[in-house]
Amino acid sequence: MMIFSLCLLFVLGSYINILKGARPRCTRPVTGGENVTVWENATLEEPVFTFESYDRDGDKILFTPVGSTGPFSFDEKGIFKVNGPLDFETERHYIFQNIYVTHVSGNIAYGNVCAPLTVNILPVNEFTPIFNPSLLVFNLPEGLPQGINITTLNCTDEDKEPIGSPEGCSQIVIQSGDNVNPRFTITNETAITTNNAIDYDTGDVTFTLIIVGIDSSTIDPRKTGTMTITINIDPVNEFIPSFKDLPLSLSIPETFPVGNEIVQVNVTDDDAWPHGDLTYRITD
């Protein structure tokens, strides 16, 4: 009886090993796993990876995932495809460790698990830089010296770059509106400051600055966004009226008619309108 039992166990063990050997097995991903990449703007049905397998009996096989495959799916040939939207900004990696190769029944008890597959999502430059706010208006007095801070700009970009790359606007420039002897400049990457003395009396009345933000993409062509800053210059009463041809001494007869002109005075004021407009009165 004991000999019979031992023989039975031996036969059963051999049969189980035969069954295990008859199970299909993955040949790709290779042992240790594989990494693949796909762009975040990949289209539906775009192939990502082809799973490969071997079955000693030559039976039809099936790749059976345990759990979700996210925005991916298999076809009957074992091709792993894009099956939904990809977004680098929300998910950069997908790791699949529970993909089984089975017979057509899909019963994983009669299959083998495949080596891990890691799908890395690559970023695409999708978004245009945005200034917030996109329009600013300032009134500034003339005479401001160089280096006065006017405002700090807020430029953002919804794209995210790979680790180690900057995000948002990598550069902000004044594109137009202040081209001749510039009165303004950008310092510390985001601050608008005065660059030269502002003089209302020589024509510095209004500036309309077009500001351009350039994104930080390191993969695709860079995109730009714009904003407008209007700066109105308020005149300051800087100068004292100046009389010319002084001192002036006149003699008139006591019979000089009332209302006749005696003399014209020559007075100048280097301020522009309105402070340069002159009125006259006798105080003594």
C-alpha cells in the first residue's frame, strides 16, 4: 500500500510539472522588465509595446491583466495600445506588474506572469504662457530716476517639464513701445523698473509696452504669451519762470495815456503744459 501511494504521488507530481511546463510564458518583456516611452499627445490605438510569448503546445494564447491597465489595452495579437487620453501633467509613469500570459480561456491559474512593463509619458508643449493680469495701467510722475520698481509680472504656463527643467516663463522681454532710449527695463526676470530718467517736458507722455513671455520648453519649439502695460506720465512743476532782459528800468511822462502799452516782458518756463503756461500779475 505504501509503495502504491508513493508511486501515485510521483505520478501526480510528474503530471503537475508537465502541466506547469505546458503553461505559456512571456518572452517579452524580458526578465527584469522593460521601459518604453510614449508622447502625451499619442492618438488612440497607437501601439506602445508588443508582448511576446511561447507556448510549447502551440495553443492560442491570451494576455490577461489583473487589475486596471489605465489608458492602455491589449489587442488579440498582444499589442499594448493607447486606449485613452494621456497627460504628463497628471501622470508621468505607468508600471504594469500583473500581466499574465494564459491560454485562450484567460484563467491565470494556467498561465505565467510577465516581467514588469514601465510606460513613461513624454511631455508635449501644449500651453501658451499666460500673464495675470494681462493688462496694467499706471500713472507715474516725471523725474523718476533709474532703478525704480514699477511692478512685478506674473507669468505662468500649465505645461510641466521633466525633472530638472524650469517651469513657467523662462524669459520676459519688452517687445515694443519703448524702443528709443528705453525708459524701462526688466530686472530680476519679472520686475519692470525705470531705466532712464523720465521727462514729460521732452515728450515722455505715454508708453504702451508690449510684454512677451517665453515658455521654458526644452523639447518642442517654445511658445509665447503677451500682455500690455500702459504708463501715463504726469507732469511735475519743476522749473521757476525766468525773466529775460533784467534788470529793466523805464521812465514815462505823467501824462502817459491810460491803457497804452509801456513794455513787454520776456518770461520763459521750461515746464511743458500745463505747468509751463504763464499768467501775470503785479504784486507790488
